Amino acid sequence: LSVTPHAQWGHLSWVRMSPLTGRTHQLRLHAAGLGCPIVGDDLYWGHAAAARRSRGGAEALPPVRASGGLFLQSCGVAFAHPDPRRGLVQVMVGEAPKFGALRARARSGAQYHGL
């Protein structure tokens, strides 16, 4: 978990999540249900706003940005090789550049606004 100040949203959190079932939208629904939607998630942003309101006292969510797409990326996957003698197959990839760019813009905006 890491947190970056953000002028509009208060802060951005980078979280490592590990889905258990691979069900469609599992991570998006869980994050929204906690009132912490994934940046760019226009489908569940309203659900997250309602979850925050139901907790009482939580700050309202500003509107979702339509540009930039969904900020959710799979950085790795592991599965058993079909040949049991070969064991577990793991594939890892680096973070997409748009994540670092968003953090840099957030830090810059926070500094400008004195956060």
C-alpha cells in the first residue's frame, strides 16, 4: 500500500489485491463497496459514492474522470503447468506507464495546492 496526496480526491492509494475466484469485476466491486473506487471506474463510481454516504461523515466523491481509462492492471499470474513435472508457471509484468504518470500529476497538483 502506498498513498499519494491528490488535490481533488484527497489522496490516491496504490493497493496490491489478489483475487481469489477470478469472477468478473470482483476487485472493482469490492473496492467500490468499501467506498474506495478504482480510478476511472465509471461503472462502479456511483456504487462507491453510495457506500461512502452510508458510512456517514465520509467525504463525497468528486466526479470520475472519463479520460485515461480504468486504472487496474494485472501484474502477474500463476498457474499449474499441464505437465506436473514442470510445476508452477508464473508470469510477471511491470506497471504500465500511466500509473506513474498519474502519481506524478497528483504529487504536482498537491504541491501546487499546498497539500
